[in-house]
Amino acid sequence: MRRKKLASGYNKSMQTSINLTEYYLKKRKMNNKTFNLEILEPIDFENPFIIESLIKERMLNHLDGEYHIQSVDLSLNRRDNYVLIVVVNLID
């Protein structure tokens, strides 16, 4: 038995799976928030545990609900200090 392809190119079971994923994400109501931390002290960036502890202890310790870290970025500001930028999905 062949499945009919939809106009978008997906077959019906794939389209159902996509619709369920979209429904689940809309139901959970995720909000994106961006947090910045200027790092003034010297840090060993080759140790991933240091970055992880900075994120958990100094940036996200005030969050009470569920969250998912979407991205982590490190950049320089105009004063040549590192800035840690974290984008978080807050899940209601």
C-alpha cells in the first residue's frame, strides 16, 4: 500500500509527526530569554566545567521553572573583556 504524498513533499505519517511536534511546542509555551555576563577575571576557557559553573551559578541561578539552554556564545566587548551570552528557552 503506497502512501499519498502531500503537496509539500511529505508523506502523511511524516506530516502527522510534524503537526504533533508543533502542537507540543505550542502547548508548552516556550519563551526565549537572553542573559549576558561580562567576565572581568582571567578564566581558563579550555576547561568546559568553568563555563558551565559560570552559567549555572552566576547567570541562571535565579530561574525557578524549567528551562532549556538553546545556545552559548562568547564574545569580546569594546573594553576587551569577554562576554558570555546564553539564550534560554523558559518552559511554562
